[in-house]
Amino acid sequence: MAETAPPEDQVDTQVIEPLGERAIAPTPRGTLTITDHALERIAGQVARGVPGVAPSTPKVEWQRLGHRARVSLEIALVWPSSAADVAREVQTSVGRELVRQAAQDLDAVTVTVRDVVRPARAAAAPRVR
């Protein structure tokens, strides 16, 4: 025997309201996995954005257990940057962005200054004859 649809006056309807103050958060539909490689890339890009960090660095090592992690970065400084100030800024920025971008809880962000490099020289403009 085939099922028949209920009459229109008995059909369960749902009113969809525009987004606003009364918007309801969507229900979870699955899981989100962020790979260690992606987390290393985030940490590296954030560190490169800190003034005083040489663009060729950092080296990032990652240890993760569930949502807890430890991050170690090795950076090179551009002369004459302050090692303490730059390392502190890298530590703060990387920690903040990993929490913001990946919801990753961090036990530690360790920054090691491995080298100091001269600033890159701007290419000399060609002379006009």
C-alpha cells in the first residue's frame, strides 16, 4: 500500500527568518581536522610577519596530543633587531593566531634565535646614460 501525503493543512511547516539577533547556530554536521602540516604553515607564516624575523626562516617543529600542543620555532634575526623583543613578539603572535585560526590549545611556544643576518640590500637602480 502506497503512503499518501497529509493534507496541506496538516503539513509541518518551518518559517525561516533572516539572520539577525534571533539566528540559531547551525547544528554540528561533522568534524574539522587541521593537519600538523597546516599548523606548521600557520606558525611559520605568522612568525615571518613579525618585524625583525629574517624571511628565510623559521623552522617549525610541532608536538600535538589531541587539542593540546607544543610549538618550537627557530628563527634568524635581521640585524640590528632586539633578540628578546622579536622572540617575545613571535611567541605572542604565533600563540594568538594558532588559537584564533585553528582553535589549538597551546602548552608552550618556544622560540630559539639561531642566527643574525644582515638586512637584504635593495637592488641598485640602473644608471641612465
